[in-house]
Amino acid sequence: MRKNQRKVDQAKVRQRKLTSFRMNFLFFSIFVLFSLLIFRLGYLQIVKGEEYKRELERTEEIAVNTSVPRGRIFDRSGHLLVDNEPRNAITYTKTTSTTSEEMLKTAKKLAKLIEKPTNRITLGDKKDYWILLHPNEAMDKVTKKELLAIQKDESITKKEAQRKITKMTRDRITDEELESFTENQLEVLAIYREMMSGYAYTPQIVKSEDVTDTEFATVSEQLSSLPGVNTTTDWERVKMSDSAILGTTTSPLEGIPKSDLDYFLARGYSRNDRVGKSYIERYYEDLLKGQKTVVKNIKDRTGRVVETKTVREGEPGKDLMLTLDTELQSHLEKIVEDNLLKAKRMGGSQFLDRAFLVMMDPNTGEVLSMVGKRIVKDKETGKLSVQDYTFGAFSTSYEVGSTVKLATMLTGYKYNALRLGETKIDEPIYVGKQRKASLFNQNSRVAVNDIEALGRSSNVYMFKIAMEIANYNYVKGGSLKIDFDAFNKMRDGYASFGLGAKTGIDLPGEVSGSSPEPNRKEPGKLLDLAIGQYDTYTPLQLAQYVSTVANGGYRIAPRVLKAVYEPSKDGKEFGALLKQNDPLVLNRIDNSPEEIERVKKGMHYTYYQPRGTAYNIFQGEDFDAAGKTGTAQAGYYEGDDRSLWGTQTVSVAHVGFAPYENPEIAYSVIVPHVSTYTNGYAHPNNDIAQAAVKEYFALKKKRAGSEIFSTETPTIQPPIDEKAEKEKK
């Protein structure tokens, strides 16, 4: 009995111990699990908390195209040249989670509120829209057998297979089906295609042209039912001047040109951004474009934007002040245009169609005026009209005749081919059977020094300089056996002035002219080079070249930008000055001050000595000037009528500076193809130069004491009516 009782007690003890062990194990296990849980929660909150928080919010910071106004452009006196005109606009902004169906639904609602032109709809747009409206019919365009064959084709990827199916579907849409759209459906499509063309989170302009006040107000009232749609202010670029070098910009519909797409996208632009297309608008795009607003889109885990925060407000583009003088420009344009038309009325002028004038400050490189005019014939009416061709002043080149003799003489000094004051005999020279002579002396022997050689325009003097550089001793009737390295020596000398080299102008599209490779069978071309009848130069190169002489030998890069300002706050005063465009000296020519002064005296002779080629041009004026005329009889027509290419013509040119002692302006004129070689010809080059210089000093006198033209920063002035200014003249 006791034995059994003992066994029972022992069993109970074992049971209690087992129960206690199990309980302890259970509590220990719970402790371990809770510890692991706490550790995990701590890891998630402390170590991974920020990462998961960002993942949860999915914050994205992006630049948004908020239609920031481009910088305005002014002339040197503060006259407005290019402005921005505000206009109503309706935009749409899609997100990454926006579906095509949602956009189409919004487009249908919007089509009831606005009038949207349908002229930009393409055939591809219609096909895609038809597929969107008729999904079942679209699927039937590709048979199951064709579909299966494409899917089984292991040589193409799934994406390629889908593209192939889509192409087959689009190709099989009939003309009848594409013509089935109603006017309302086409209007919806026109809106829908604009919505689709933008980037996610970037406002895309749906309509900005001719948005009526009623449309703007109606859409504004119903924005709550039009997800992604907004009403805002857009800007239209408005030019107050006809000058082509101001350039143009793309419209929001054009966006970035395809040829420049990669360039601009790499710099943070959007495809629908407006950019400068040409000249000043293009060259100074970085200054004019402004700064987009940068926002932070906060999205939930579904990708829906729940909040938008502005990180940086947008800023308008910088205002540019140019070196150009609008009033002077309009007067000089009138002068060039009138003289061009006058010369066109003379005999033998069938090839004459353009004229150029460049005026700049020789001490700073500031371009005061750049004029290019071109005669265009209307194919239907046959009437002639004159169009702006300013960009031709640096994008086209011509033979410029004796105007290069300044460089020929200075290059001769450099290579010891002549001495200061040296006299040479001007006489007809004979190279083999070819006869060459100066225009003023066809048969005699006339002694001329270096000053007279320039003033009277002695071709022979220049020939003898070139032959000396080429190590050739002239023998009447002998063959011209020259050192062909003379071409390089003379061209290098010319290039130091800017002839045959790019000037460094702050505009795109500049050319350097042409320098033909010399043919060893034609050594006489060296003589042609010496008098400006071989290589070609631009009107702007001529202006830089004569500026280099005028300022004492410094080749300065011409420029059209004078200063950069912050946008005006009140529209009356310029903003803070950000940058003053200082002169850029490219090089100093390798000549002494005495040699340069000798050439200047030769140019002065041209105007003020009876035998000068432009004598009396400025007689009686209250300023002194110096210049050089040029006639090229080796120009060949290469205009619009290709059937006449190769006809030999005469081109005329003129360079100069004034006043003589302290030059304020340097100028160049080129009138190409003024006449055929067999006809007599006018000299519009001299008439243009004379009238232009007189106009400059007349304006200077009229402006004396005016605050607008003081050295202080001018206030913003209204645009000049260029048409009215020309009519005054």
C-alpha cells in the first residue's frame, strides 16, 4: 500500500517538474520571440526607417516647364528689340499612373469647352485613335493564325513581336475607317494628341493661340472635374525690329528641333521647350531661357501624387543689351536699300542682288550697325522687293579688290619687301604674254611712294611687293618663277588682320571665306591675291580688318552683346548688371606703329588728295576720315540662277574709319556683282560709305547732351518705329 503510494507521489513530483520545465521553456521561447520581434522592429525603424519612408512616399524632384518668360533684348540705348507678350493658355499635366482612357475622358470633356484646331492631326494620329476607339475591331485586323505565327517566331523578342502586330494592325486600317471620324471626334483627337506628347509631371500646352476669355473662364471654373488640366499664362515672342540677326525661337508646338534634340535633352530641357533657333536667340540661349520652377512631387504607394512642393521658383531669362544702335541701323538700312535699287536700274546689273554695310567701334569691337539687303524677284508677279539679308554679312564672302592693299603693304613691310617711304615705278608689267597694269596708269612709267600707292590704288606697286615676298626679280615678259610659300606668307599676314579667318563674332554661322589651293601652273594668282582678286572675304572680316588698322594694330573680336542684366522689376529701369562684355583682343599684328601710321596716311590720301580714288567724298565736313576703295574684276556669279554661274562680274568695296586722329567708327561696304565685266558700272560702295559716315556724325550731333545716350546705364525705352525712321530719310 505504502509502496504504491510512494510511486504515486514520485509520479506527481515528476509531473510537477515536467510541467515547470515546460512552463519555463514556454516563457523562455516567448521571451526569445519577443526579443527577436523587438530587434526586428528596431532594425526596421532605426536602420531601414528612412529608406522605407522614402519608398512609401516615393518622392520625386523634377523641373517643371512653367512657361517662364525669355529674357528681353534691347539695343545699346535701351530701346526694346524683342519682348514677350502674355497670353492665356490651357495646359495638361499627366502622371506616371495616368492611363490613356483617363486622358481620353478628360479630352472629351475639354472638347466641349474649347475650340481646338485639327490641322496638326497626322495620319498616324488618326490610326492610333481609331485603334483606341475600336479595340475589338483592331484585334480582328490580325488573324489568329498570323498572331500564332508571330508569337512562335523565336528569332524576335516579345517587344519586337508586339511592334510587328501593331504595325500590321495600323497598316490594315482602311481609308474609309479613317474618314469615319466626326468633327467632334477629330477635335477630341487634337486635344488628346497634345496631352500625350508631354512628359509625366510636365505641363503640356493644349491651347495657347487664340484662347478666348470665355474659354479661359469656363475651363477655370471646371478644373475640379478636369484632372490634370490647368489655366495659366503663356508667352509669345514678339520682335520690334526686322533685323534677321535677332534670330527666332521655336513655338511650344514645335518644341526642340530634331537636329538638336540630344544636345538640349542632355542639358535638362523637355521636348516641348521653346529654344532659340538662330543667331542671337540661339547663341545666347543659356542667358535668355530663364530657369524653370523645380517641384517635389510626393506620391503614395500607388504612384498617385498626393502633394506637390515647390523647391525653387522659376525665374525669367536675363535681359540682353546689344551693341547695335537701332536708330542708326534703320537709317543705314535705308541708305543701303536706296543705293542698291539705284544701281540695279543701271545697265549690266542683271546679276546685282545684294549689298552690305558693317559699322563698328574699332577700339572695342562693338558692332554699331550691320546691314545686309537682298533684292528678291516675285516668281508670280515679277516685281522686285528688298529683303533683310543681315546674316549674309558674316555667312557669305566675296572678292573685295583693292581694299586688301592695306594688308598687302603691311605684309610687305613685315617681310622687308619694301621700306617706309619707298618709291617704286608704276608701269604695265608683262608676265609671259599676260599684261597687267594699274587702272590710273595704263601705259606710262609713274614713280609712286607707299602713301601714293594706296591713295591712287597702284596695282603694280602691290605686284612688286608680292614678287619680292616670293623671291622673284621681275623680268619683262619672263615667266613668273616664284617661291609658292609666298601664298602662305601673304595669307598669314592677311589673317592677322582677320582676312580669311573667322572674326570671333558672337553669332552662329560665320564663315572664313575661301582660299583656293594655288595651282603651280598659275603663279600669276599670287599677283591677283595681292590686289584682292583671288581669295574671298566677308563684309564683317573687312570691318574687323580696317578696325585693326584704325586702332593701331590690335585685332579685336567683333561682338553684338554689350551687357547682361537681371530682369527689370518695374519695366522702367534695368535690373542689376550681371556682366559687361569687355573687348577681346585676338592678336597684335606684326608691324611697327610707324608702318601702321604710313598706311593710315595712304588711306587719308584716298579722301583728301586730288588723285585719291575717293577724293572729295568728305570735303567740307567737320570730321576727318581715311579709307580705301576696291574693285574686283575677277568675281564670278554664283547666285540663284545656276544657268548663269561663271559669268564674270565686277564687285565693288569700300573700307574706312573716322575721325582720323581718334577713330570712333570703322566701316566696310561690299556690293557684289554690281555689273558684268563688259559694262560700265556704278560705285554704290562709295555712295553708301559717304552717306553712312555722314549719318553717324549727324546723329551724334543731334544726340549731344541727351541723357538716353550718356555713358550711364540707360533707362528702358520704347521700341523705335523703324519704318517711320526710314520714311523720314
